[in-house]
Amino acid sequence: MKNIFTIVLLFATLSFYGQDKKISFLDLVGNNIQVPRGCEAQSVYELQACNGTSIKWDYYSTDMLNEVFNATISAFAEGNSSKTEVTFTSFGGQLKGYKFKMGTTFQYFLMGTIKDQPLMINLGTPKDITKSDDLDGFLSLFFDEVG
């Protein structure tokens, strides 16, 4: 009887821990953003390959943010002459950065502060976002304005 109970407990544990924990909401500085239907979040800070668009953000201290952002831009700009300045607004915070054209896609690196939290956002998309009207679909859940 003890062996049966142990086996049942083992299978219950394996089935509970073996299940994928699907992430339903992303967390952008305490703002919950529902993962769009048909898309899958890698973590509460990253959405990959959702209709050709991927977005990820990382939190930093102010000093570390500047260092990481500048190093990222320097490395990405090497051999890429399509660097353009951009400004986005997200949840009341202004994010400044650069857009790079990479073949048929655009890579955006943004840094700023939302709710007193310094962060860097990495956005890859097939869309050339030049104005707020270009923020269709789920991107309008992350960004309010483009300037």
C-alpha cells in the first residue's frame, strides 16, 4: 500500500510540475498587458514572434541603463548606416532611442523611465513606425505616441 501511495504521489508531482505554465499577461512596470491571441510570451517581460513582431524589456538602475544602452547602440550601429532617432511614449513615460532598418524588418532600441523605473525596450517588427497611427494591433497596448 505504501508503494502504491508513493507511485501515485510521484505521478501527481510529475504531472503538476511537468505542465507548461502559459503566461497570459505581460508586466510592463506594473501595467498588465494581455498576451494577444495566437502569440506566446517567453516571460512576463518578453513576447516573441507575434505576427512578426517581438518585444522585450529589461529594468536597470539609471547609471547601468545608460551604459547598457550606449554599448548596445554602438554594437548594433557597427556596419549599419540606417540609424534614426525615435521617441515613443509609453504609460506616460518618454522613451528615446534609435531605429535600425535590417532588410525587411526594423529594430528599435528605446530607453527611458516609466513610473520611476528606468528600462530599455528592444522592439523588432516588420513595420516602419513613424507616427502614432502606425501603432496598430498589440503595439498600441505598449505605446501611446510616436514622435
